[in-house]
Amino acid sequence: MRVFFKFFSFGLILLLLVGFVYQSYKSYVDSSSFEKSGEMLDVGGYSLYVEDSGSGKVNVIFDSGMGDDLSVWNKVANKVSKFSRVITYDRAGLGWSEESPKKRDSKAIIEELHSILEQKNLTGPIVLVGHSFGGVNMQLYALTYPEDIAALVLVDSAHEDQINRMPRTGLFQKYVLKFGMLAAPFGLPRLYLSNTSPEERAKKSTTKHQYTSLDEASYFPQSLNQLDTLNPNYGGLPLVVIARNQPSSEIQNKNTKHYIWAGLQESLASRSTDSTLIFTGERQHSIHKVQPEIVIEAIQTLVNGF
């Protein structure tokens, strides 16, 4: 038995060492393998990666969902940049951005975004676009810095009541995913992240990115509370809510997560007297990746109205 544990321990240590070397090497290679068309902007002792493209009288700013980098917006941003100025960025600790010593809650995140937009010296109206957790950030930004915010687009956005109302993720699934993220120094995420976008996979595979995603998740309840405290209401601000699936009135089973989610999205749309609610009819949460045309058309409709 002792011999078995000796060989098992040796094998495990060797496996971890190989994984660590592999992860370190691949991260180094990835950092220089992809063209970076953007710039690094200092936001208080650390820098965030920002891409600025297109031109026009309207500025469209994008924020990604939890654990995502700016590349998830490529299909939408490339088309929107044909008729507007577009700014996408990696939140601190994600993608090509440097890590931040600050808590990864929405309040800290919007202060970093505000620093970016101030440095960009934007003139003209601003349209904020946020997906999932990014939708929480953009709502908080619109409430904190309402000047020059001309419209808000929420793409299957998180809602401050969702933790209490949505079914909980199974413990097994939750801890398996967390284990995979914690094992990032040994290259485990590289084994299960999608190969459809090599750049996205490279950026998400880093230990920095995975650990920051865990930090954002741990502060997620606090971020929701920060938004809830402000009692979000946007008056007559143009608001577009794009949600997966169907309206709650078309869902027969009232006990499903789809029915609850639809109700939360309808709640978001009620926060403005000038709102549009769009249901995609499909189950995918990443609407901007699988149905980008819906997001592009919504943004273009808003831009044409300014």
C-alpha cells in the first residue's frame, strides 16, 4: 500500500508540474500570438485594454458578461462600427487587461469604465450596451453618470432579484466548474474551453482571467445589491431589453426557470417609459454571439433616432 501511495503521489506531482509548465508556456505564446489593435489605458496604477473603432456622432460602449472578454462582441461591434464610434474593453483582470487591487464589484468596475471614457474625451450621445453581468454594470453606470447617456441596451441582462427567484445551480455542477477554474495554473481550462474562437480561448485560459472571474462571481450578490439600492428607474431614457426565449404570457409552465427569467426581463423593460422588449425565441444566453443581427438592429434603430 505504501508503494502504491508513493507512486501515486509522485505521478500526481509530475502531472501538476507538467500542467504548470504547459500553462506557463502557452500563456506566454498566446500573449504575443494575437494582434492587439487597441491600447492600454491607466485607470489608477493599473491598465485596461481598450479598443476604439469606427466613427460617428454616437458612441456605443460595450460591457461583457461575467468571465467574458471583449472578443465576444466582435460580430456585433464590427457591424456597429460602420455607423458609430465603438468602444469595447476588457474589465480589470480579464483578457489583455491588468489585474486590479480593488474588489471586483460593479461599483469598482464602473469607476474604471468612467476613467476610460473620460480619457477618450467622448463628444456626443452615449449608448451603453451590456450583456448579463455587464447589464448590471451598465445600469449602475447610467444611474451614477446620467449625463450624456442617451440610451441603454440590455442583452439578457442579470436582474437584482434573480438570486432569490431563479433556481439554484446544482452543487455538483457548481463545484466542478469552480474546481476547473481553480486549476487554471495547471492548464485545465484549456481542455474544455471552446475552440471556435482561438483568441477568446487564449484570453480566457489564463490564470489571471479565471481567478478574476471567480472574484466577480463572489462579489456578484454585492453588485446586485448596489444596483437594487438605487431603485433603478430610467424615466424616459430609451431602453431596449433583448431576452432569450418567449414572453412569460407564452410560457405554459409557470414553475420553470424560463418563466421566471422572462418575468425578470419584463421587469427590466418596465424601468423606462420609452422601452422596447425583444424576445429572441431561442434559448441561448449569449444572444450577441449566436443572433448578433438582433443586437445590431436594435442599436442601429437607436442610433438613427439621434
